[in-house]
Amino acid sequence: MSDAERWEILFKMSADSSNANASLDELYAKYQGIATEMKEFKFMDSPLLDEYNQAKSGSEAGDRYKEMVSVAKELEELANEGLVGTNQFKKGAALFSPNGMEDYENY
């Protein structure tokens, strides 16, 4: 920002009635505070934030393991409820069966 732009901002700030009794140094200090806040705000517009959010919503190496553990727990609940004939149980059982068997006995 040029000096002329800084002076224009200071002039506008001094014209504001809430700054009527402020000295030029006080106005400049207030301006500096606003400038600092703007730099911090620019930080929030960082492309790194976008990259972080993209990474957060993407998959990680351990996600498949967590998904498999979740399926195993669901299968256990289905078995405890006697729902071993359902399509969900059969497909889940086949997932864990070494031979791809869908029935409860070979699960």
C-alpha cells in the first residue's frame, strides 16, 4: 500500500465521529491494528486450508481396515439377531470367508 493510500485511510478515519478526538498517532495505531487483522484474514484464505480439507475428506491407508472392522461388527450383530439368511450377512460372510462362502457355518 502506498503512502498516499495510507494517508487517505487515516483521513477517512479522522472524519469518522468516533475518532474525532484521536491524534494522528492514535489513528495510525488503529490503522496498524486493522492492517494486522487483514493479514490474519488473508491467512484464512490460504490454499493450504483447501489442501487440508481435501486431505481430510480423502481416504487414508487405514480406512479399509477400519471399514473391514466395522463390517465384522455388523456381521456379529446380524448373527446374534439370527439374521444370517439376509443378503447383507451373506455378502459380508463371503468377504471374510477364505473360500468365499456365504453361509453362517463357513463364516
